Amino acid sequence: MYESLPLPESNYFKLDIKRDLLRELSMHLINTKFGKKLLILTLSLSAGITVTHAASFSCDKAKTATEKTICQTRSLNDADVKLVTTYNIVIHAVPMGGRDAEKAAQYQWLKQRDSCRANVCCIGQRYHERQKHLDDIVQNRILTQGPF
């Protein structure tokens, strides 16, 4: 739907890029003796990278119970990255007055999300509701009327 728009840089996307680069490197070097050794070394070094979670915020700095739960739950983590990506698209594509309204709505939504504390179902529901709202803006406003 809107995959061609620029995505915010986050750890999640960096991991995908690293994985793609590793895959491409392996295809080119697999036929050489040096390449096989390099491939084994690269894969062994990257094994730990692919299992880490990468929310839109630094999980090392997560303070609240909600943030820690998001970092520890892959589905919430993925929902967080998707929501922030969609939010950034919306913020950059709606007119100025709409930006202020969406920023205020996001602030209120963050309060609601954080009130869930460590309740995975509650946090997931908040993400689902907010994602639906943002997807509606993308579909019904941006894609039909154009940005700005």
C-alpha cells in the first residue's frame, strides 16, 4: 500500500539490511575457499543479531513496565515498529493543522497504552486501535486526496 515511502531508520530495519547483505555476500563468495571461510565466520557472528528485538525506542533505556513488556514480546515489538512507521508517514503527509491534531492524539494514545502497564493483551489492543486509526488516515485521506 505505502511501502515505497521512506521508512524511519530503526534497529528493526537495520537488522533486515544486515541480513540481506549477509545473504548477498554469501551468494557471491560461496564458490571460493576464502569465501566459504568468510561465510562461516559471518554467519557465526550474525547468529546473535537476528534474534534481538528492535522496538522504535531503545530497549536498553526502557523504564516503564509497558516499554519493558513491548521489548520482551515480539508481537508487541513488531506492532510498535509498524505503528511508528505509519505515524511518521501520516505526520509528514497531512496538512499542518492535521499534524497538530495527530500529535495530540498520539500523546493521548501513549498515555492510554502506558496505563496498560505489563498487560500484553491490553497493550496489543491499544496498538490495534491506534494502527487502525492511522491506516484509515493513510487510506481515506492521503491515498485518496494526496498529501498536504
